[in-house]
Amino acid sequence: MGLRLLRILLIPFAAVVMAASIGILVIGRTRASSPTTTPQMSLTALGTPSTKAQISQGYTLFQQHCSFCHGTQADGTTGIAPNLQGLGPGVVDLWLSTGWMPLKTPSAQPENKQPSFSPAHIRDIAMWVASLRPGGVPFAPTIDMQQADLAKGFSLFTLNCAPCHTITGAGDALTQGYHAPPLHGVTAAMVWEAARSGPQNMPQFSPRNITPSQLNDIIKYVTQRIEHPTNPGGIGLGGVGPVAEGFVGLFVGVGACLLGAYWVGDRTEREEEEGHSGHGSDSSPEGAHA
């Protein structure tokens, strides 16, 4: 009776464990194959000259979409959003091209989403903001990927970026409700501008902290290895990290062991029942003959 009750309890538990494992595998695979929503063309590749027409277009776009929070002169006088003057065009370029801005609500956590503006319009807005007060972070330069070292980029990323973005670039939770965004789908320009400007809780890495050559190494690692992981160990599970991978291994292993134990126990009990039944049928004629 005890063995039968144990088997009855093991069946739903094993089914739940296996279902949870399959769900995590599906979610991880979906996350790994989900298309990026950020534009893949670097804004610096447009090569558009800084003309009065572009700055005028940027002014018009800013007044229509950004002035409510940042003020008509991007000086943050409304008290809703910060002052943008002096930050540089690279900061505006980064926040608009990643889709962090405009926010759905002023107090919302910025998240990667489809940009609200075309690359040309993003550049126009950034140029107008930069014209108000020179300085700050410029547009990202052309990144020389040929001279960058992938192995050095991995070491530098592990030391400076992985503690927040995780080693797989999947992003992670930070303090006070903030989180480090995932690095899947970012461009070289975005990585450069983020490193030099230090958005949100991210530290600002100056050329004295990370040299231009080292930053190129990091950019090459992010845009190649993180964007296109090789997963030599098997299923990548969307790059969610070792903790989630450990849970998947535990659930799958435990679920398989439970089902195997149930199968062995059920088969053994059937064999025993058949043995008892056969022994009883053999002894019955002998008793009747006697």
C-alpha cells in the first residue's frame, strides 16, 4: 500500500517538474531567437553634414515630442526630466536609438524598444540639443573591428561589464528597481556611447579608464560573441545565465529520475504479482489431487 501511494504522489510531481523544465527551455529558446527591435544601422554611417536645415528639423521634432518633459530649451525647467544641455549628441543619440526615450510615463524604467524616430531624425534632434551648449559625449566614431582583439574584449567585458549585464549579456536586476538592459541587438555605436556617457546606473568610462583600443575590443566582443553565441556546450537557453541553467538541469534530471524510478518500481511490482499468481495456480491442482 505504501509503495502504491508513493507512486501515486510521484506521478504528478514528476509531471510538474518536467513541464516546468520544458517551459524554461521554450522561453530560453524564444528569447535567444527573438528579433531585435533596435536599428542595426549606425547613425555615424549616415555622413549627413551639420547644416542649419538639420538643426531646424531637430528643433521642430524636439518641440513636438520632447519639450513637455525636458522644456522647450532642453534645460529641464519643467522638473519632470533632466537638463540635456551640455551632455553631447552621443547621449541623445543613445537614448533615442535604443528606444529608451520617449518614456511611456515620466517615472517608468527605460527599456529597449522600437525607436520612435528614424535614424536621420534621431541625428537631427541630437544635433539641435548639442547646438544649445557644445561639449559632452560626441557621436560614436567609426569602430575599427579589424584591429580589435576578441580575446582581450572578453577579458575586459568580464571585468567591467559582466557584473551587471551578466557574462552572457542577458541583463540583470540592480538596486532600487533598476536593471541593466540586455545587450542583444545593440550596435557598435550604442556600446561606444553607453560606455562613454554612463547611462542610468552605469559608470562612465573615460579614455583613462578604458582606452579607445580597449573599448574597440569590448565592442567587438559584444557585437560578435554576445550577439552570435556559439554555445559549444549545447542548448544556450537564451543566455539567461548559469543559475537558470542549473535549475533546468536539476528539474530535467530530477524529473527523469522520478519517472525512471516509477517505471522500475511499477515493473517490479507487476512481476512480483505475476509470480505470486503463477505460484498459486500451480499449487491448487496439487492440493485438489491430494
